[in-house]
Amino acid sequence: MTDVVATNQTILVVGGGISGMTAALEAAECGKDVILIEKKPSLGGRVAQLYKYFPKMCHPTCGMEINLRRIKANQKIRILTMAEVTEITGDSGNYSVNLTISPRYVTENCTSCAACGDAVETEFDDEHNYGLKKRKGAYLPFLMAYPQQYVIDPRLIGTADADKAKSVCKYDAINLEMQEETLTLNVGAIIWATGWKPFDANKIQAYGYDRIPNVITSVELERMMDPTGPTGGKILRPSDGKEAKDIAFIQCAGSRDRNYLKHCSRICCTATLKHTTYVREQYGDEGKSTIYYIDIRAIDRFEDLYHKTKADKTVSFLKSKVANITQDKTTANPILHGVNTEGYQRYTNAHELVVLAIGMEPSVDFKQLGVNLSINEHGFIENDPSNGGMFGAGVATDALDVNRAVQSATASALRAIQVVNQVATAEG
Amino acid sequence: MSEQYRNNFLREVEANVEEGEWVKRCMQCGVCSGSCPLGPHWEHPPQELFMMIRAGKRDEVLKSSSMWMCTSCYNCIARCPRELPITHIMHGLAHYAERLGLAPKNQQTNKFAQRFWNNLSKTGRVNELKLTLSFYFMNGFMAGVKMSLNMQKVGLGMLLSKRLNPFEILGGHGCKDSKGLQAILKKAREIEDAKIAKFQG
Ligand SMILES: Cc1cc2nc3c(=O)[nH]c(=O)nc-3n(C[C@H](O)[C@H](O)[C@H](O)COP(=O)(O)OP(=O)(O)OC[C@H]3O[C@@H](n4cnc5c(N)ncnc54)[C@H](O)[C@@H]3O)c2cc1C
Ligand code: SF4
Ligand code: SF4
Ligand code: SF4
Ligand code: SF4
């Protein structure tokens, strides 16, 4: 049984991405009691799935490591993974929150020795790699996962493989009898840092993501670049496994479009500029990036990256929202059709690989969850006084880059601290 | 007065062209032009026309044959990220140009459209037989004979399935009150002409 001590001076943070970790740390480092819940088996969120991140092009593992060190050093944060909120009642300063915790089937005794993973044979789609590769039924979500504790896939339970995993564990860390738990917490303030998910590319019929193998998404490209990822750090075409050197990037794939997401996802222009540096990193002057765009929205200080990219001879910009994509049967090259709006010439351009700069949408449907938050027409949280003691942080509030997400998380931590401070004063 | 308005062709389009008020919402992404099956065959694809309207290119737009070539395939509408009713704007522009007498005279769609309208507005019902014949022969006698021969099978099929009544040649059917219809059309024309006049000073 998980026991958790919480009072109405406790701050609950929902979502363990960069925003949730930041909010939790800021509040805890101010001496507040914080419970951080994450629905996946590990903290990290979407940033952990990036290869490098702009503006400094550092590896996310670095930032993650710093945050984890801060978390480990802090007695005030309690982390619950594989946990989700099911119901919230009450008001600012006094919320009652119901949680369910899914069974991990692995206890804290785990040393991540990997013996169970080696023994198990059944494989499933690897969520961390957007299904681009398989993982074992007993697994560590990714190298930097926190907690460093294996997980047994629930689909393995009851099979011989599960017993095999248990029998090879030398640390008695596997408990196949584990059950789902429900928990009720009393907290004073809640920070929603539930982040985003990529827009479903299958819905953009004209781009053929569902039928043309060499059309991939930007989040998949991030995984390909990871040396421990599905392609060992190479940009390989799904159709034939060959290196793709001539790559087209399609902007606003699903964003700024009343048929899909109305909003501008704001980071995808800069992300594509970053991706051209990936192409350069792989092939030097041999690579070729072509960016199809409506207009480039590299906001404020990212403008610099835009100018740098424009100066790169291997990168060209074509002002056009691509109309549709077909496939060349013999080469499996995707062929882009459209009109260059600077001069109005029609084009049919073949490329070896197409990367859709996919839009970001809120990962949680708050209306469906039944929490009383002010939600805008795009599904993001509006920080509004009517939200009481609940605050949005990071991409749960808008499509933001890491820097802005962290700023927003810090702001929400401050607001939550004010709420629990008031509770403390009132209770004297 | 008139010059002042001509410089503001966008406002004229908004006031007088069907769905014209949408033109300013176009963000020039190019998807409609890239999606149009007529693609290379016409002078100005939709997005270019919308830009020309905003640039005040009144004559070039209204005298263009481009909007007459739209086949109403709806590819552009399905894909436009701003949900512009592009097809309808195309037809609206064509219609407006015709009203002003600026539409190209020998454009085939225009010729057929005019025949269709003349045929329909007379009695309030389309006389299929007369319309078909006038369509076949609209480009001259020899062309008409050739076209009729080509279409023989289709015509026969339509006769047999009762889709074409040979007695329509004698005058054909009409709506109950074709005089009333004429009055309605006359009034509508007056209203539209008054709107046009506003922009012509
Ligand atoms: C292709 C691409 C490239 C990018 N590259 C960059 C870059 O180079 N630089 C940059 O600054 N930004 C980049 N970004 C943006 C960056 O990914 C976001 O700013 C960042 O992920 C925001 O973090 P977050 O914590 O707000 O959300 P997330 O990373 O989405 O984290 C949310 C967390 O909440 C958890 N969660 C969700 N729902 C629940 C629930 N109901 N209960 C409990 N937990 C839940 C999730 O599992 C997740 O762990 C990129 C984005 C894309 C699409
Ligand atoms: S569960 Fe046991 S076998 Fe598996 S990684 Fe942990 S300690 Fe090793
Ligand atoms: S940031 Fe760029 S690619 Fe992304 S939605 Fe906005 S304009 Fe389109
Ligand atoms: S698709 Fe719509 S927004 Fe894009 S150029 Fe055409 S009309 Fe304008
Ligand atoms: S509806 Fe007309 S303008 Fe639109 S794509 Fe079809 S032919 Fe072109």
C-alpha cells in the first residue's frame, strides 16, 4: 500500500514533464510539501524524447540530470508514477483528490540489473520511441528514466513470460500480485502540468502519413537522431532503411488550419530550423533540407537561428503550404505538389523523406476529466481567478518552448505557494 | 467619386460579389492553387486572384477567364485552412464580371451559362432539348452536327429513360406563373444594378 501524507497545505503537481518537475521543485525548495504525480512510469515528459533542444542545442539528458539531482536532494517532494487523477472536489485551500495508481509489478528493490528484460521474450511497441521500435514486456522506459525501476507490462501478467521474469530477479523486486490502488489526498492547491501530445498525423489525409512510408513526423525524427533510438542515431527511410539525405519539412502540419488545430503551435518553426542542423550534423554539405512554409514564426530571440539557417547553403525555403503528397512507386520517394506563392509556379518535387512539423495539442481533455478549470477554445488552460487554487503550467496552458514552459511553471508555483500560505495563516 | 472606389476593389468585391467578404481572410498559403485540378491551364489560380483583388487589379481580375474555368470540384474548399468558400467566390466573381459586361465573350463556360440562363428564365423550367441543341450548336453549325453525332448514344439513352422529351421542341413546360417570375427577376436585377451603380459613381 502506498502511504502518502498530505494536508491542505500540500501542493499537488499533476504531470512530471519539465514544467511539472520545475513547479514541484520551486515550491519544495521554498519549503512547501509537494506531491508530484505522473501517469507514465517515469518522469521526463516530452523533452526526454527530444534529441537536442534549442536554443543552445544541448542534450535533454543534461537538464534532466540537474532536475533529478535537485529532486533527490529534496525531502519535501513525494513522487508517484503511474498515477492519474480521477476526481477532484472541494475548493481553493481544501481540495480532495482521488487518484488511481496502476501496478508496476516491480518494487523499489529493483536495481535495474536488466535480467528480467533479457529473460522475457514478448515484445510491444515502444511508447518512448512512438512505436518506431519494439521493447520487451519487462523494461526500463528509457535510459535516464526516473525512478530507475523496471516495469512489467500489464499485458504480460498471467503469461509464462511474467513468471520467467520473476524467477530471474535476484533482488526479489518483482511482485506479480500487485493491484491497482486508489488513493484520496487532501491538498490546498493544484498545478496542472499535463503538457501536450502530437496532433494525429493520420487526420491530414492529403499528406498520406498513413499510406506513404517515407512521410514521418517531427517527433519521430527526434527519436531517430538519438544514438540509443530506433535507428541508432541515423536518419533512415522507413521504406528501405536507406539514409535520407534530401529531406523536405512541411510546416503547420495540423496547425493554423480550421480543419484541424486552429492555433499556431509556435515551436514547430524553430524545431524545423533545429532539424536542419540535424541534417547538417549527419551529412555536412551533402545533405539537403527544403522547408515548405506559410511564414516562418521563429519568435523573438529564435530569429537568430532563422538567420543562421538562411545562411546555410544546404537549406532552402519554399513559401507554400503543400497541397498534397503522392508517392513515386519505383523509388518510394514522396512527391510534393503545390504552388510556390512567390512567383506562382506549380511544383512537383520529389524528396527522399518528408518530415511533418506536427502541431501540439493539449494531452488532457479537461472537460472530459470533469475538473472545473477555465479552458480556451483550443483546449488549453486559461489561468483565470475562477480556477480557485488550481493553476496551469507549461504546455498545458499554451504551445510553449522549454524556456517559456519553465517560466510559466515557476509562476504557477508562486501562485500555489500563496494559496497554501493563506491556509497556513488562517489555521495559525 | 468613382475613382476613389475603383482604388478600393476589395470593398467592391465584398459588397457585390457572392461570398466576397471572405476574400480578405485569405492568408496566401497557396493550398487552393496547388490543389486545383486546372492547375497549369488557367491564368490566375484562386489564391492569386485573391491577392490581385487586394492589390486593386480590377480590370485584370474581372476580364480574366480564370474564374470561368472552375469546375466546382471543391478540392480547394476541402483543404483551405481558413475555410474560405473558394468555389463560390469563383462563381461569384464570374457572375459579377458578366453583370458588368467585362467577362470574356468567347469563353465556353460563359457561353453555355448564358444559354442556360436564357432558357431557364423564359418559363421558369429548363427545356432540356432546346438547351442541349443550343449547346451543341453554340460554336457553329458544323461543330454542332459533329457533336450531335458524337452524343447520339447518350441522347438515345436519355430518350428511352424518359429524361428527354422530344415534344419539348414545341415549346415545352413552364412554371405556373411565368409572368410573376419575370417580375421577380426584373426586381432582382434592379436591386443588383443599383448596388453596382454605387461603385461606378
Ligand atoms: C518536434 C518538437 C521539437 C521540440 N524541440 C524543442 C526544443 O528544441 N527546444 C524547446 O525549448 N522546446 C522544444 N519543443 C517543445 C517542448 O517539447 C515543450 O516545451 C515541453 O515538452 C513542455 O514540457 P511540459 O512539461 O509542459 O509538457 P510535457 O513534456 O508534455 O510533460 C507533461 C507530462 O505530464 C504527464 N501527464 C499528462 N497527462 C497526465 C495526467 N492526466 N496525469 C498525470 N500525468 C500526466 C505526461 O506523461 C508528461 O510526462 C519541441 C516540441 C516538438 C513538437
Ligand atoms: S526487476 Fe529484478 S531483474 Fe528486473 S531489472 Fe529490477 S532487479 Fe533486475
Ligand atoms: S510555429 Fe510555424 S510551423 Fe508551427 S504552427 Fe506556427 S507557423 Fe506553423
Ligand atoms: S487555401 Fe485558403 S487561405 Fe490558402 S491561399 Fe487559398 S484561399 Fe487563401
Ligand atoms: S472548385 Fe474550382 S477553384 Fe476550387 S479546386 Fe476545383 S476547379 Fe479549382
